Amino acid sequence: MHAVLAAIATDRPLVLVTGPTGVGRTSFLGKVGDELRKRGTRVSATRFTREGDAVPVWLGGADTVRLSIGPVAGAHREPEIARRAAVVVANTLFRGDGEGALLIDDAQWIDDDSRAVLEALARRMAGTSAVCVCAVRTPLTRADQVAWARKLSDEGLLRSVRLRPMTAAAISRQLTAVTLARPDGELVARVGALSRGIPAAVRDSIGALWHNGSIQVFGSSAYLVDGTRPVEPPQDNEFVRMIRGLGRRAHAAAKAVSVLAPFGADVPRLVSEVLGTTEPETVTLLETLRQTGILHRGHHGSSWRFPVPLVASALVAGMGPFERRRLAAKAVGAVWAGDARCADADYLTDLVADAGRLIDPQRALRELLLRSTEVGAQAPERALRWLDSAIGLAESRAQHVMVMRAHIAACHTQGDHERGLRGALLLLNDFADELTPDVTQDVQVMAVHALKGVRDTEALQEIADLRSRWAGDDAVGTVTRAFAYSMLDRWDQVRDLLARTEDQWRAGNTTSVRYGSQLYLMAALWTGRVERFEQSLADRSQWPLRDVGRHRVEHVNSHLTALLVTGDSSRAEKLLIDEDLPVESLRLANRAMLAAMCGQADLAVHLATRGIANGTDRDLDAGSAAMYQNVVEVLVAQGKLTTAREMLITARETGPQLEHLLYIAEARIDRALGENGRAAAKLRAFLETRERGLLVGADLCWSELADLALEAGDRQEARRCLAELELVAESMPTSRALTHARLVRACVCHAPQAAGESLRLARERGQPLELAATAARLVRHGAGEPTLLSEVYELLGELGALLYRSWIRNLMRQHGVVVPGRKETVAENERVLAMLAADGLTNKQLAMALHTTEKSVEGRLSRLFAHTGFRSRIELSTAMLTGEF
């Protein structure tokens, strides 16, 4: 708007407002008219139709003139006719005082005679305050239009102002307005790619992605889920209406191109074959679409594409059930016959899936299976859609088994437990005679995982208790039964069963050996017997099927899970280096845990919240609960208590293995809000899991209970907790257990040597948040020098742990340690308060979280609102989402 008003203020009487379809030229022109009328200018408007007719537009207002500038026959050939017509228009519009403005919409359709009158009018307005503002859709396809505009610009009569597409920041703001959440960069990029920043397309893209479930919100963030999922924009959108207005044949051509565009120079021929037209006729239709800005043609017709990809999606979505299949079959048939090429292999496979039995079904089946295997790791959602189609192409029982096994595995990877379970049960019940022992074991394990995913505890119990059993040899049955026990978190029974039958399952098929070995290691470790795990980690050459790439990655992930759940990030990183594996090859839970422990706080939160939003957190392995435990601790440290609670609610709903670890995370939140009694109750609930032989996490639990006891002044209870913790460390001597045992001894017994050892171990472990917590606890309980607090304060700053830093500031003042940066401290205090208030905490909760009084909170809130100008917590929350605050 400012650019146009600035252009009007110059001595150039003609202003061209240019931009592509959907950029909002018409609405922008209306806003210009409103602004000019506010300034006392008489404004009239007209628009041109596709046929070149000028239609007056009534803007309202007593001084509005209904006016048209043409067409005037012969004006483009006779300058005098054009001049006289311009005089009439000027006299009508300006009434002699020169204070008038003419707005012209869709000026790209202006005929030659009217254009001549407009040029004459511009010359007459030169030197006056009158102005004519024309909205023109680009790109201009007629060379004479371009030359005319350039000529008037060179003569000082015309200035162009381009309406630019929305920036990524503007798209982000619009997403926030719709989702009430801060959009992830990938979501912003997806909307930008679909819409090219055209406002109308941005609006429709967001609506389509929201409607098909591709946008998911968790906490205060919005994420893109399955970016390859087809979108279905509304059929009444501006672009489709424009295409329909071009006529039935042009609409049919546009729909054909929406499917065939990736075939480049072959598009006109393929469209001709589909429509039954000659190639010259098709090119004429495509040119019509190009002139309206719907299509873009590459150099010499080397490519055809939609400048706004959403238009293609809308056209495809509006096709009948057979129409896209027919177009897909035509395209695939041409490629297979060698008559066409498609550079996008994924898109071509999409077309194979769409065409189905309209093409050679056996070749299609082979293609879909091959491609789903190739892209499964990078694009599992797409691979699953291809396998959905492949199921309908299988003809023999052997083919059904092959396709369904791949489909079940894809569902397993995606966490689609319901579909995975249906497929697994079908194979196990109806195709058991077609399955080898290895395949039988694999499918049974995935079926057990799926039963856990759908929360069918009764079915798992029946398998574990031998009341239900699928076909298979003894080795398969034993390993499947052990898996059922693991899904019920009965790890002592997993360990005992596999120990009793080790000779049996180790003599079975390689898949049973692989699963049994991994499960036995985990069961022994979780119940406090570390020797077998340490031996496996030391002699990795003995891992079953280690030479097979995907099985090696699986073994590494399992051992990493064990190390990270027990808090040993240093050895986890070393294992990654030794095995030469990138972090990206790890399971989501392992990546998030590793990031949290290594001080990459924002990355850890991003991975976990994104996993929840897109469903990839539905992996039911033992690392999921520990991931939530670690990431919740990061969120609490940052002061994001509501997001932490939401994360734990989600975690409880998924019911991961080692679910008892969630009690520790829940206790962290309770303590942050000053609810120490509730925190202690959660930790005691954790200890009840000892009945199932679970020892993993007990070091953290006893350490927290000891700290609570010391805060309450109950040294006798603190000593009891210390004794229990040292028993855990003796049985399960991980570096974390030893660190906490020394820490609690230092705090309970005021033992300087133990204090020094706990600090040394915490530094060696290389986990910044743990080190900060260790040092702070030593100082709080009089077992450490207050000078440690400066280091703690700096560490927490690097982690963005604003809430913990506010606590440390209080502790520093109590011990006479200088808090650096008064100005920065005031700003940080304000931000912590704003974040917690916007999160929905009551004044009482705010007081507990900030270790102050309710009266102090009330005063601080009043000053915050006065300083920022926000009138409510809702406004404050919105401002934090949009980045205003």
C-alpha cells in the first residue's frame, strides 16, 4: 500500500499495480480507493472483461462517478479520436479541479482502442494531481502490452508497483492465526511451496493441509505431518473458477496437465491422446491457460507447470474416481513403451499406484514393491500408500504373503498399529502354511507390538500365559511369549523365561535368535544384571546377523537405548563413532535422549514434540518412556510446564515400556510447582515396580526422595534413601548411579570427599543439565562452595533453562554471589514471568514456581502488563506465539 501511495504522490499520472493470479490485486485496488477517498479524492472505477468490455464499478459515496473509458472505435489508429475520448473522460471524472482518481481492474484484458484512450488520458493528467491506477495480472503474454508499458515508463508517464507474494514470515503469521500455535519451519516451507506465497493460495493451502490431517498441533507448536500426503483444496477456489470460466475444453486440458505436467515436452502429445484432439489444438488450449497465468511454459515448450502447485492439487482433487486412473494409465503406458520420460521417479510410482489394473498388474506389482523398499526409510508414508495399492495387484498366495509382509512392516514403522495388526493376524491365521520360521517370528513380533499399540492388554496376557498361541515351532513361540511379557513390563519374567529356554531358542531360526538375544540383554539390564549387556557391548562381532546392514543398525539402536536409559551418553556417543553411524539413523527416542543429555535442549524438545505431532513417537520400545523423562526435565528447566504436562499425558496414553520412568518426570513438574507431597507420592509409586524386578531408574528415584527429605528436614528419611541408593549402585553400578550415590552421601553426611567425587563424575559424564543440578544441590545443602553457582548460572543460560536460572539467582543472592548483568536479569525475569503466565498458571502456582509470594507476583504482573501494553494473559500468549513479545 505504501509503495502505491508513494507512486501516486509522484508526477507520474499512471500507476500499474501488477501481480499474478490470486495475489489480491482487486482487493488491493479497493483498499487504494478507500485510502484516496479518505484524503478527499473523488474515485471512480471500472474493470475489463476477458472480451475487452469495460464495465463501470460502483464504489458507493455521493461523489462517485460511474465511468467507462471505452472501447472507442478507431482510437488506436487515430490519435485524435483517442485524445477527444480522453477529454470527455477527464471532464467527467475531474470536474475541472483535477482532484480525481480512476481505478481500473483486470487491465490485462484492455482492448487496443481503450488502451489508446488510456494513454491519451495519462498525457492529459500529466502535471496535475489526478491519477489512474490500473491492476494488471502478470505475466503479460502480449508483446505489444509490454512495449506499451515500457514506452510510457520511459516517457515519465507510468510507474509500476509489483504486489509481491507473501514472505515466509507472513505465511508463518497466517499459520499462527489459524492454528494458534507457532509453525515449524517445515510446515511454513510446505505452505510456501504449494502456494508460492500467493495470498489466496496460502489460505487454501493451510485449509487443505488442516483438513487432511497434515497439520498437527502439540503444545505451542504446529507441525507438518506426512508432507507427501495429497492435499485436496476446495473446488470453489479462485483458480479453479477461473479455469472453468475458460470453457469445458480448457478445463479438461488443465485437468490433464495437472497429472501429466512432470512429463515435460511430451505433455502436449499426451494431453492430445487423452482428449482426442490434434496436437495443434491442444497447444492452443495450453496457450490459453498460459495467457491467464494458470500454466507456465518452459523454453520452446520443454516443460509445462503450474506456477502455483496448489492449482494442480485442486484439479486432481476434483476428478472423478476413474478419471485420474485413466490419466495415470496413459502416462505410465507411455513411459513403459519408451514414448515418454518422467524425471521424478516417486511421482511415476504414484501414477503406477493410481493406475492399478489398468496397466500390466504384474509389472506394476514389481515396481511398487521395489520402489517401496528403496524409499521406505526416507518416505515411509509414501511407501505405505504404494503398498496399499500393491495388495490389490497380488494374484497368488505367495505374492499376497510377500506384499502383506512388507505392508505390515511399513505399518509397524509408521506406528499404524490397527492396520498392522489386521494384516499380521490375516497372515498368521490364513497364510501360516506359506510362512517360513523366520517370517513367522517377524510377523508374530510385529503383531505383539501392534497389540500393545491398540492397548489390548488381555490379548497380550493370553499370549504370555500360553492361553493363546499362533502356529510356529517352539523357538518362535518362546520368543513371541517373551515379547508379550515385555509389552506388559514384566521384565523379570522375560529374563527368567529366556534364561530357562536359552538352548531352545538359540537353536531356532536366525530371526528368533536375533530377537531373543536383544530381548534377553534388555531384560537382564532393566532388572539390575548388567554383565550380559556389558559383554555384548564389548564383543559386538557376536551380534546375530551383524553383517546385514539394517540388522546392524537395529543392534546399535538397542544398545544405545540401553546406554541412554541408564544415563550413559558418553558411551552412547562412542558406540556411534565406533560403528560409524550418523545420528539420523537412530530411533527418534534415542536422538531426543542424546540431544537432551548433551545439552542440545531445543533440539531434544523439537524432536520429541514433533514426534508426538506426527505419530512417530508411537514406537513402543524401552527408549520412549526415558525420552519423555529426559525431555520433560528440559521443559521444566526452561519453564514450559504446560507443555511438559501435555507431553506426559500423551506418554501415558501410548503406554510405553518402562512406563514407571514417567513417575520421575511427573515428580519433576510437581516439585517445580512446589507440590512436594505429590512429588513424593509419585516417586513412591515408582518404587512399587520393584515387585516386577525392575531396577532401572531406581537411582534417580531414591536421589529425588533423599532431596525431598532434606528439604523437609527429615534427615533420618534422607539416610534411609541414601542406603537404598547405595544398594542400587552396588547392584547396577552405572556411572549415573555412582554419581547420585556420591551426591546424596555428600548432602546427607556433609562429606567433602563424596562432594568432590560427585562433581568429578558429573563433569566426566558431560551432561550440562545434570552437572548444573549436581552443583546446585551441593550448594543448597551446604556440601559445596557457593562459588559453584556462577558456573551453574552460565550452564543454565546456555541451555535456555530460564526457570532454573531464576531459582539459581535467588540462591546466589542468599550466598552473596554476584548475579551478572542487572539489565539482562530484569529482562529475563520478565520473560520467565510472561512465559509462565501465558502458559495458564494461576498466581498461586506462579508464586510457587518463582519461589516468591502471591503479592509479589501480582505486582510483577501489573508492571509487566503496564510495560508491554498487553491487557490480558490471552493477548500476552498470542504475542509470544507471533514473536511480538
